[in-house]
Amino acid sequence: MSKNEKLVQAITSRDEDFARWYTDICLRAELCSYSSVRGCIILRPYGYAIWELITAELDRRFKETGHQNVMMPLFIPEGLLQKEKDHVEGFAPEVAWVTHGGEEKLQERLCVRPTSETLFCDHYAEIIESWRDLPKLYNQWVSVVRWEKTTRPFLRTREFFWQEGHTAHATAEEAVKETLDMLELYAEFYENALAMPVLRGLKSESEKFAGAVNTYTVEAMMHDGKALQAGTTHYLGDGFAKAFNIVYTDKDNTLRHVHQTSWGISSRSIGGLIMVHGDDDGLVLPPAVAPYQVVIVPIAQHKEGVLEEAKKLSERLKALGLRVLLDDSDRMPGWKFSEHEMKGVPLRLEVGPRDIAEGRCIAVSRDNREKLELPLENVDTTVPELLEALHQRILLRAKKSLEARIVDRNDWESFVETMNTVPGFIRAPWCGEEACEARVKEETTATSRCLIDGELPEGSHCVVCGKPARHMVYWGKAY
């Protein structure tokens, strides 16, 4: 058996065992490794390179909208966490505590940051005095710890990486606008950087962030029909401000509480990339977040002039700002093809003696394996075009998959049968009662993913109890 065959066979088929397929890609594509710390992973260079590109794409968008990066402490004193009752109750089961420093028992336990609302509030109470100090548009890139019982690489780990935005505003209207603007920013990022379509809407009361007035979400559909909460934005109102006494003097010399937001996207977005775009040969990466957008494989590289021509081609493409890998290792071309397909490199260029003689190279797109002969003189324009075409193809494919897996149900019997047998979202009306929402979860394990009230037809009735409906909801099983 050749090395090439071994590499391909290391991946379980998606249709055979989706969970195993996912884990195989995480490990075989060298995105991560398991660590000696239970529930935590090691981001390997290739996986971290993807995360770096995700952070760069998001960070650029944040700064274009006036946000600044800061860094808060890793630890939160227990007394500080206790200041907002709903918030601490929501996170209590997932909190990791530091009880000793060296051999000394701490007088007050320290929480290892699960999220940083309380730290930002404590800081804002110190630095905000006047309306001139507002708005505060802060973000930080950090890792957080939540003591999950069941873990899976990228999707749910005890320590994970994310950004968390925390803003303070003079009025509720400004804060609500910020919350909705960031929701749209996330949706645009997912579509234009990750080629992932998302649904966006409001979370129900039972699913919202602890301490928030309203939580909004972007929800993505994975290949197996399960939902992935891909990012959330929260309108916090003035509840945190009252708990932490964050006040400012308004223009009329009146003391007022600020209104706040928080929002975040995490490294689970890498898991989403795998499950939306990957296939039985490995990753399929959108060009915006591919560590290498183009790999050049010399054919018969031992022959005169082949490596030299491949290097020239590499330099030309790098001059365009593309991320290029020239694979001049001593492995066979077939092995190289499989390895770079496993790692999801969007475009492969093959250059051999015959190609050089005819002034061309062979281009192979990762998503459809389509081969094209490209004149070398035109690669400066054709390669960027091929990368953009790949992005649009995988985005369109993901959109069609999402749309095909949304079904409407209006009665309880068909709702339960469909949810238990057909992967995907069900769009169904809901009365708004938590008892009905809880019944859905109990009998199907599905949850309300987001509320899209603009899609609620007049006269609709709750799919669970039959009472008049107040919301149209996308329901689904989720990671």
C-alpha cells in the first residue's frame, strides 16, 4: 500500500460516521492535538494559522467600525462576579476556581475568566465620568475557560479562544444599534470570509445570555443537518451598569447609567468550517482563511529548469499578496496532492517539463478537482479569479444545503416525527411559553435556535399547544 493510499484511508467517510470523520480531519490535517489537560486541545501551527487569519479578518472589521482592542485580567474575584445575580447564576456550573496561590489558601476565590462582563464593568465604572467619555467601544482577543463535561475539538473545549466585545453607550437606542450592527458584521464575515451562510435572529428568554436583556445569534447549518451557534451579540441594557454603578454626567448635568453590549465569535468557527465545507478527502478552505491559498507542485522536479520555473511562479504569485507554498519536498507528486487536499489548500498548480515547454501550468481547484491549463503569462489575473470562483461555489453549495434543510411544520405530530427523523431546521410558530419550548427539548432534544418574527403569518398557532403564536422560530438540534 502506498503512502498516498494510507493518507486518504485515514479519514472515515462522512456518511459512515460523521463524528469520526470530523475528528479524523482535525487530527490528520494537523489542526490540533489532544493535550494532557483533559478537555483542552493544542492548536498546531496549521490550525493556529487558520485562527490567525480569522482573527485578522474580524479585527480589521472591528477597527473599521471604531472599536479598540484591550486586554483584561485572566482572573475575576468571586465578589466581583457575584455583583450581577443573573450573570453569576448562569455561569456557575461552568466556572473553574483558583483557591490557592502557591501553598497559601486565598482569602477570596478567583474565577478563571469564563467571560469578562464583570471585569469590563469594574473598569468602566472607574474611567467613565461624562457623556464625552462615551461610547466606549472595546474588544479583546483572549482564551476563556468553561468546565464542559463533554468536549470535542474546536466545538466544545474547556479552554477556547475568542474575541469578546464590550461596549458602553449613553442611550439604550445606541446600545441596541450596536448590538444589531455587530450581528450584521458577524453575518457578513461568515459569508464573505468563511463562505458560510447563516440565519440570524433573536434568542428566546431561556436561551439568551445570562444577564442580557436580549441575545441575538447567527446560526449555521452543518453538513449533518445540525445547527452551530456561530456567534452571539447581547444587549445588556443598564442592569450591569446599576450593579457596578457605571454612571456618567449627561449634557444637562444629570447622572445617568450607561447602556451596554457584549458580543463574541470563538474558535468553534474552525469546527464550522470543517463541517460545512469538508469532504471525504479532508478540509476545503475558503481562500480568505487558508494558510496557503496556492500550492505549487513541481512535476519531475529533478529535471533541469523545473524547480527554477516553479520558484519564479511562486514569487510572481507572492508579489500579488497571495499566500503560496512551493512544495519542493522529495515526496512523490501523488502524495503531495493528497496531503494538500487533506489540508484544504484552495488551488494547486502543477508545473512539469512539458508544461514549461508549452508555457503553461495545470490548475486544480480543491472543491471540484477541475483541471485547467493556464498560460503562465496570464497567471497574475487567472489565479485570483480561480480563488474567487472557488469561494462563490462553496458559498452557493452551502446556501443550497441550508435552504434544502429548512422545512415548515404546523402540527405537533409531524413536528416531532420530522425532528426525530430528518436532519435540519424546522420553521414553526410558537406561543412564547417556556413550557412549550421545554416540551420540544424534552421530546426531541431540539432547541429554539432563533426567532424570526417577520416571517410569522397572521393567524398562526403554536406548533406545540395550538394557542395563538407570537413568534416564528427556527428549531433544530445543535452542537
